[in-house]
Amino acid sequence: MPVFAYRGRSGAGIVAGEIEANDRPAAVAQLRTKGVIALSVQERQAKVAAVKKIGGSVKDKDLAIYTRQFSTMVDAGLPIVQCLQILGAQSDSKPFRKVIGGIKEDVEAGTTLAEAIRKHTRVFSELYSSMIQAGEIGGILDTILVRLAAYLEKASKLKSKIKGAMIYPSCIVSAAVLVTGVLLVWVIPVFADVFSSFGHRLPAPTQFVINLSNFTIAHVWYLMAVPVIAAVAIRYAYGTEEGHFWIDRFLLRVPVFGGLIRKSSVARFSRTLGTLVSSGVPILDALVITARTAGNKVVERAIMMARTSISSGRTIAEPLIESKVFPPMVCQMISVGETTGALDTMLQKIADFYEDEVDNTVANLMSLLEPAVILFLGGVIGGLVVSMYLPIFKLGSVLG
């Protein structure tokens, strides 16, 4: 979609930034709905596309550290250009140094910090640039940077905990599948050749394992292709709107892990929306940004329904209750926050609560996984080994 750079007049004075729209009249109409009278609107699609290529992957941790240091320097009264120069020089990430250098050059040329940041969408999210713009307009950039740093640190911590909870069982299951495959393809056929010389009927578990081994060897290439095909199919489904939605909906219903995903989504939604609202971003814009950063299509649709609800004069809480995605306690607390005019404070409390819930869930999950994994490995690997040794235990009766 084309990107338009604009300058306009609002209740806060002269404002500037960028906006996505199908064409120039659509951009002007969007600005009008935000209470901005457009003074100039120019397409900048080509320029933005060229700048997006600057830099590479930047870690969440590096971005959080950069934001925290930036907030400290701005709070100390250093000019923004000097802050960027210092931050670029001390960054250990070469791609990030290039990005910071590009932002510094744009700011020196007279571009606002928010506009300069918006050119690097591979590094800075829409949430980041919107909050920076709100900070520049309101003259509270140092405060906004502190909030951003806190948000990024908590989001990175939450993300690492979720990954940690998923990596352990995935590695164990993968190792079990690999060991089972080796036993079925290379080890069990050796035992089968020995047992075939007995000339007697084998125990049922042993015969089942030998048949399973024969099936695996005969269809090994098909079995190896199954996970590859499944991965390609899932990736293709994720590339479609409906496919992505149904996969995310399925993940929310997976026992144990579904609850963990739901809690993390609620924590992310509350933290993001609360941070944006407290930073002065208009609620309709804040909900769009929150939806795009939700990380789950089911949650994203529920948030967009809430945005439509506000546009038609309803509250945020009503469509969230109807979606049945968010827990009743969250919806009630949001409703109270809207009624009392303390929505941002209430959202931060919800985020704190659910981040603690994620911590507890991950801790409990890890403690439950250890015995579960032992039982799983014992059942699969141990079952195969015992099945192969059953004829030897009954050697006398088998040889008759």
C-alpha cells in the first residue's frame, strides 16, 4: 500500500508524519477522521521501500537496551542528534548501527524522529513509531522512551519464557522420534533375523514391533516426507487470512499450551494498549496498532471488533465479552476502567497480573513436563527394547 508523508494542523498545532492509504484522497480522508486538516500530502512509497532495505535483523534485547539508553540521554538534556551519534557508535550490532546512522542523518536533515523511525519498519514496529510521534507532539519524549523501554523489556522477557516452555518438550519429542526411527530401521531388523531362525511363534508385542519395523523400512521415504509436507502446508495456511485464523484458533484450544498462549496474548494486548493510551495515542489508532501486534488472528479480530464498537458508540468491553476470547475478569476490569476514566491504569494492572500468570504457568509446566517426559521415553523406548527381549526371556519355551 502506498505511504504518504503529510503535514497538517490539529488541536495540538502543526503535526507531521506518514500514513498508509490507497491513494491521496483516501489519505486526506483518514487524516480528517483523526482531526487533522491536511496542509500537504505527498506519496513516499518509493523512498520508504528503498530505505526498508537498510540494516538486517535486530534482536529484541538490543532494541530494548537502545531505547533505555536513549531515554536516559534525552532525560539528561542531550540533543537527539548527539544521542543517536553516541548510540550508533556503541552498538555491537552492525545492522543496528546502520539503522541508527540513517535515523541520525534524517533528523539532521530536518525530519522528525518519528518520521525517521518509520522508514525502518524491519526494526521498529508501528507501535514504536506511533509512541515516539506522540512523545514529540506532547513534548514528553523522555517519558515515552522510558515507557517504551519498559514495554520492550517486559515483552522480550515474556517472549523468551514462552519459547523456553516450548523448546524443552519439542527437543525431547524430536529426540524420542529420532531414537525410535534408528531402532526401527537398523536395530530391530537384526533381532528379527535372529528370531526368524527359532521357527516358533513370537510373543505378540515382539511381532507387533517387527511388523512396525518392516512397515517403516518399506515406507521410510513417505514417512520422512510427511513432516516436510505438513510444514509446507502449515506455512501456506499461515499465508492466508482464514488459514492463519483457524490455526491460531486451534492453538488456543490445545490443552495446557492453549491456556498459556491465551494468557500471553491477554498480557501482550493489555500491555500494548495500556502503553499506547497512557502515551496519548488516540484510542482508535491504539486499537489498530494493538491488533497488528497481537500475534494471534483470533485476538486480532476481537480487538478490531472492539474498535468498530467504539466507532459506533459502544464500549470496548462489550465486543470483547461477545468474542469469548478474553476472560470475563479482563472484560470487567476494562469496563470499570472505561467507566472511571482510568483505562490505561486498569490495562497495566491486567498486564501485570497476566504476566505473573504466564510466569506461574511456565514454572508449573516445566515441573510437570519432567516426569511426563520420563514416562513418555520409558513407554516408547523401553517398550521397544522389552519387546525385543521377550523371546530371549522365554528362550527355553520358544526353542522347545
